[in-house]
Amino acid sequence: MKIAVTGSIATDHLMHFPGRFADQLIADQLDKVSLSFLVDDLVVRRGGVAANIAFGMGQLGLRPLLIGAVGADFADYRSWLERHGVDCDSVHISEVAHTARFVCTTDNDLCQIASFYAGAMSEARNIELGPVNERVDGLDLVVISANDPAAMLRHSTECRERGLPFAADPSQQLARMGGEDVLGLIDGAEFLLTNEYEKSLLETKSGLSDAQVLDRVKIRVTTLGKNGVEITGNGMERLHVPVAREIKAYDPTGVGDGFRAGFFSALSWGLGLERAAQVGALLATLVLETVGTQEYEVRSDLFVKRLSESYGDAAAEEVRPHLPL
């Protein structure tokens, strides 16, 4: 299965505040907020939604096609991704802007305050999927993840025009989209992925009920944090998959990207929705247990063991043949 992952490619600057943001915020003074948090740790990591998803797929033995816009400073990052199974030949290199940057501080409650510099990402709207589709002799799925909003809309429109199956994954860009843009992004999607808050925000912005959204997409996947994931669709029973057992949570950054990587990898193996969600949940847990979004490693024997511990022997044995040796 040939999967293209479109979206942001960025560098993450991850910091830790040894306290609680909630203790520093005064409810009736939020319109005047001016705070500086003294952090005790700084780690610079590779990130970006599309790159994180593609990296996770590479860890599971796939060779996803990464599509996004970066700066001339991408060379080292590109080498890293290619060493981990990611096809970067369709990444656009800007002549004027730096690669996007995510700056995030996490407190002791795992709450986060973050900023995102788009940089070269704004040029993603110039990327056409047609040449990518021709280069690989046909794409089986295009994942449209958080990116320059104009790029996201262009990609979904082009997928509909070319008859390419696509997954709409608006994530944090929902905050910048109006109702018309939301509809333009999701219409005709094979999959719509959001977290629980984004689900409500999408319905509010689009003016659609949950049932009306399902009339426009085939499958709706809603991640519920510690409560797992819910999968719904017309003509199917609601499916709920709990989270995988964790050893110790360190950093939630990129957990949703890990889920998507595992979910779509398992679907590419021909597995069903429940099994795909279980693989996604376990990969998300590996991300949660690691500082940084691309610092984990999938070791097949251990992955199978942990899958069995969380979801049973049948799940583990069904997934085992598809994992890299």
C-alpha cells in the first residue's frame, strides 16, 4: 500500500516547567497575562505532524512518501528520515524560509503551552499531488495532516478530483479554519481523525451534527486521551479500543501522530479497524514513554509482547507477521 503523508515538517524545541501552569494563571486577569516560565530542561528534537507520522510508519516497516515544505536547513533531517524508511523525494525545498519550528513547554500535569513558526510550511500550498501520484504509479491513500491551511484544502480538492482516497486530519489547524473550509477539507474523506475536543469544534464550525458529518466521510476516528479511541461510521457498530498499557509517561508531544502511524500501517497490512486502532494505541504509548516525537524504536518481539499484554494473544499473533524483522 502506497501512502503519502502531507503536513508539517518541523523542529521541536521541548521544555519542561517544574510546576503547574494552573497555579500561575489568574482567571480574571487572563486578558493581561504576561508570564515567563523558568524551565529546567530543553531538548531539541525533530518533529512536525507529517514527519512524525511518516517516521512511525517507517518504524513499522512501511516506506511512506513524505510531502511538505522545508527550508535549506533540512539536509540533516532528511538523512535521518531516509535512514528510517521515509521517502523524501517529494519534499519541497524553500529558497527563502527556514523549516518550521515548534516551541513547547510542558508542566508537571502534562499540560502544554506552545508556539509554532510556520516558515517554509507556507509554501506547501504550491505542492501538487499529481506528480507524486505518477512517480509511484498510483497512491493508495493520502493522509492530509496539519499544514498550511491552503495546502490542506488544495490537497483534499485534488484528491477528490483525481479519485485518490484520503484521510482528513485537521488537528490544531481547525482553530484557523472557517466552516466552509472545514467542509472543503473533509468532504469525501475515507477517514476523519480528531481528538475529542476537535470533534466538537469541527461540528460547531461546520454547523453539522455527528450524524451529518458521517454522511460526508466514511469512517470517523476520535481519540479520547486516557479513554482510548472511538471509531464510528454509517452501517457499522461503534467501536471502542482502550489505551495500551504504559510503563511510564514522559512527554505527550506527538502521541496522536504515533497513533495515526500505527493505525494506517495496520490498515495497509490488511488488518481490520479494531486491530489497526490497537496497533496505533501501542505506538502512541511508545511515543508517550519517550521525550521527543521520533526518539522511540519499534523492536518487533517487544512490540508483540506488549500488544499481547494490552489486547491479548490473538491480537499479537495477527500483527506479528507484518512487523519488520
